[in-house]
Amino acid sequence: MAYLEITLQVDLADRVAAAGVMYEKYKQPFLDTVPGATSKELLVRDEDVQVLHGFRTVADAKAYPASDLFTRDVAGGLSPLLKAAPEVRVYDTV
């Protein structure tokens, strides 16, 4: 099992819109079409929004940010809302 965490810096006023793009609109397509995808969770804090993606392997997690779904659809929809580039981290479970 592996996790891909994407942290987004968005203004408070844009958080609902960012969550709509990153989580609500693309959760099911992510689960249905991304190789190795197992889960997707939205984490909201005062300072940022995080999306935690579950994968079967680290290789699957590392491949997702280069996928068409992420680069074209998710990143394209988020770009007007972001204050900084997304922070991407991959975690392996042991």
C-alpha cells in the first residue's frame, strides 16, 4: 500500500471550489480509471487543503501526477485557484 499526498495552498474563499475540482468532481474517475487507485480522502486545515490518494504500490502513486486525468483535468481545473504550486509527497507503508 502507498499514499500520494497533494497539498494545495488556496485562499479560504476558494476552498470549496478547489475541493469540488480535486475531490468531488474527480474522485470517481480517479478510482475507476487510475491504475492501482484504492481510495481518495479530502483533508481540510486552516492553512491548506490536502488530498490523500491510496494506491496498491509506490509505482502506481508516483505515476498518477503524470497521468492525463491529473495533468489535464485536475491541474487544469485547479490552476486558477492555487496560490502556489501543489506540494506532492509519496509514502510507502510497511
